Amino acid sequence: MLASAVLIVFIFRKLNLPAILAYLVAGILVGEHGLALASEDVDLEHFAELGIVFLLFTLGLEFSLPKLMAMRHLVLAVGSLQVGISMAIFMALAMVFGQSFASAFVIGGILALSSTAIVIRQLSETGAMKRKSGQISVAVLLFQDVAVVPLLIIIPMLAPNTEGSLVLSLSWALVKGVVVVGILLFVGKWVLPRLFDLVARVRTDELFVLTTLLVTLLAASLTQWFGLSMALGAFLAGMMLGESEYKHQLEADIRPFRDILLGLFFVIIGMKLDIGLLLSSPLTLLATMFAFMMIKVLIVKQLAVRAGESSKDGWATGFMLAQMGEFGFVLVALATQAELLSNEVTSVLLGSGVISMAITPYIVNNARKWGRVLAREKPIDNSELGTLPEGNQQLKDHVIICGFGRIGQTVSRFLKQEHIEFVAIDIDPLRTRKAREAGENVLFGSSRQAELMHAACLEHAKLVVIAFGEDKQSAEVIQKVRSMSPDVPILVRTRNDDQLDMLQAAGANEVVPESLEGALMLVSQVLSLSGVPFSRIIRRVQKERKNHYNHLHGFFQGEHTDMSPEAIDRIEFAHAILLTNDAYAVGHSIRSLELESRRVSIIALKRGDEEIEEPDENTILAAQDTLILRGKPRRVERTERYIQEGA
């Protein structure tokens, strides 16, 4: 299972296809209906369910109790009605097609639920969690996860020859639910913050990870012991810790376990899919899937609009929640054990459910676009945003700001204080419109377009500032500006200095690396508070900029240094080499070693108690000298071998 998952996820990600779909395909491949390389195992299913537990824990971290209370109108008004109305419609349709009341109830419950795992993951990956449609989706999913609890209690009681009162069982479950939620709220409010304070003081990463896992699993086990959903306990534990200062660390610690176990969960779902059934009755599967998905889309859309949301967000939310959920598979298994569903109905539900989940990533990514079309929203007319307001069309000696985000707007505010005219260009229509409404000289469009540069009066500008921080786009803008105005100064903002040489080669006069400038500002404050004269601080800062931030490169790597292939090709490390008595470099001058050809430089030479920064090239190296080299890891490694052993 692991081998197939690694291979297929790799292939799918290379093709820019979602990893969830890859896990499903991996399950189909190794399952009993595929190559039969792995068999279904109940214990394995239970283990994979922990992926859902960890997912709900991280979801709880995002939704603290105050935030959940603020969303209560969505959770109750949309979530509860969606589950209730969907169940009623699907029950009626199932009974029309000849199913008994008990079977129809089970089918209604299964189809009313959506996939928390897939939808939340896609919303997180695409950054749509904070959008209105994403928030409505999460609110409905939260209620669905709670609704699973009574369904898990009711379904076994609908089995033939079951004794006991259904009303009594539900009442008892409600009492247990109130008790367990009360316990978790108390523990989360008073115990968990103090526990993590104690653990954090020890400063041991392993202990923090272990404590996070323990808290999550204990909360899940507590709710399971009371006969409720494990996921509910994990969600409540996460929600209680959502306001703590350790929220982000907790999420980072739990993420690897969550992602791996969620992958296992989807592999097992794929193992359940019978390819033979898919091929024998594809029309039945597709018709079933299309019918229940469209019904859910319409229900969610209408409820969202009735709750006061826009038609566009209602449609988008409906599309996001149209699929069958992972808890639906749990209910299918439970109903099969209780002999409530026939094998044929079970196969159709599993097949249509898996297909609906497989296409969900594509649907989520396009939901807003489809919602906008169905809501008949008129596209924003940006034509008037591409020209300057009257009176500003003959600018001279002004500054052009490419990118009017946080940095661009900050630059503009200081320019206005000095009464310097500016024109900004930004690709975001909403930001452009709001800025123009406030009286700013902002043009809508791409800074790489010659027409926009002409409209911004580039031929009369005294400076171009590229503020959006994307190096590849910045290089393209530089080339466009240089082709139109060879002499205008260009100042470029970049996040770090990885592409500093490339940007300067493209034609930038000055490149300002954000992270290194921040470090310089910190250093200047440290020196100032340490009593160093201000004039000397200014000289040091200017020298550092002139030398391309030479002293801000090459640092000793640590345990948590990013050593990924991308990082190794990008950053420079510092590395100390002690020259042994028989080292090749002993007796040689620094110049004769020709380290420049190896693209490695010497930061300092330590000899005895003396440290010499940037030693003279004629210095003769001696045994027991320590050379501190700076360069990329592979180059430093080869250079160390050369210094010790020779060519």
C-alpha cells in the first residue's frame, strides 16, 4: 500500500492532479478488486480513521469557541436544515424505488453527509478557507460531523429483531453527549493550557509532539468510550486549544500524522471500489451520483440564500458539499453489518460515492467560478481603471510603483508626505477600484504591458519601484521598462537575495532584499543601543549594502535548518575546517589555493587566540589553523576535501 501510494502520488503531483485522487487510485490498484496485493482489514480501517481524528483536531484549532459561537447562525440555520431536508428527500426517493423505511433512512443519512476530509483539505490548499463560501462550507460540515453521532446510534437499532426503545437510546446518548462535552470544555479551559506551558518550558520538541498526540487521542478515546464519535472529541480538544499561544506549533506537529493517515484512509476507500461493477453498470452509478449531487447543490444554495448569503456564495458552497462523505462509508459498513442494505445497493453507494469524492478537488477549485456564472453576476468593468483620472495625465518627474499591495502603499504614503507625485499599477481590480475611490493615482493591469507604462507616463518618470516581490515577474517588468526607457532608475524589492544577480543583470539599479534589510535594521538598533556612534552605524550599513550584504551570508546550519534540495541550491552555509598537520593546504598561501574558482570564500582565519576577518591572500597557512569557509554545501564539501588532501 505504501509503495503504490508513493509511486502514484508522485506521478499525480507531477501531472498537477490532487493527491487525494492518487490515494484512491492506489487503493483501487492494490485492493481485492484490482491486483489483490493487499487485503481489507478491519483493524487497518480503524487505524486509518485516526486520520479523520487528526483532521478534526486541526480543524478545531482553526475554530476556537468564540469563533464557533460567531458562526452559530450558519451552523444551525444552514447545517441543521441541510441534513434534515437532504435526509427527507433521499429517504422519499429511496422508498419510491422500493426500499424499506429502515433502508431508506440509512440511505438518506449516508447521502446527506459530505466529505470533511477532502473539502477542508482543498480549502486549505487553495487558501479559500477565509472566503465566505469556505466559511459556510465549514459550518455545514461541522454540523454534519455532529449529526453522525445519532446516526451511529440509530442504525444498529433499525436492524431486524433489535430490542430496546429508540427514543430511550437517543435520550441517553444526548445525556452522555452533554457530559462528555462538559468534561472536555473544562479540561480544555483549565488543564490543557497549563499542561502545554509545562511542556514548552522543557524545550524538547519530541515531548511537545508526544503531548500533542496524547491529548488528541485521549480526547478521541473519551468520546468513543461514551459511545460518541472519535472525531467529535478531537475537534473539541482542538477548539479548546485554538486560542492558546501554541496553536501554530500544535498544528505543525500534528500535520505529518494527519496527512499520512488521511492518505491511508483514502487508500482503503479505493480498495472498496469494485471496478467490475463500474464497468458492468456505469449508467446506474453515474445517474445515482449526478442525482444526489445536484439535489444537495440546490438544497445548500437555497438555504444559504435564505440565511442572508449571496447567490454566488450559495452556489459555490453547494458545489463544494455535493459529494458523499467519508463518514458515509462508515455508515455503509455499519448498515451492511446490521443487514439493512443489500449487496447491490451497497455497491452502488460505494461506487457513486468514491467517484463523487474523486472529482471533488476539481469541483472545489472551480466552485466560485461556476457560482458566479449561475448567479449571473456581471463581470467588473475595469476599462476605466486603465487610464489616469483627469488632471493627472501629464505627470513629470514622478515615481511609478509596480504593485500596490502592502509595500507599494507604504511607499506611496511616504511619497505623499514629501509631495512627490506617483502612479501605481496593480493587477487586482478590487484593490485598484477602492484605491481610485480614495483618490489615488492607480492603474489596473499588468506592469509588463507597454500600454500601461505609456499610460503611467514612463518617459517622464524619475524612478520605477517594483514592489510585488516576485523575482520572475520583476525581471520581466525590468526588461520591459529598459526596452522603453533605458536610463530611468529601477528599484526592486525582493524577499531575499537569491536572485539578486539575476535582477541586476536584467537592468535593476538597486535591489532591496526584504529579509536582509530587516536584519540590517535590527543590527543598527543593536549597535545604537550598545553605544556605537550613529555615524559609524550608517557607514557600516552603507558598506554592507555596497558589498551586496556580504556579512549576511554563510551561517552555521542547525538541527532545524531547511536542507531540502531547493534550499541547498539556494543558500550558503558557513563551515569551519581545522587544518591537520599533514593537510595539503599547510605551507600554501591562500592565493595559491584559488578558492574563487571553486566559488567558495574565506570568512575568517583563526590562529591560536586570534581571529582575522577576510585574511590577506598572501597569508601562509599553518597546521592547526581554522579556516571558516562560506559557500553552498556541496561546494564547501568538495573544497574541504581539496584543502585536506589536495587535488
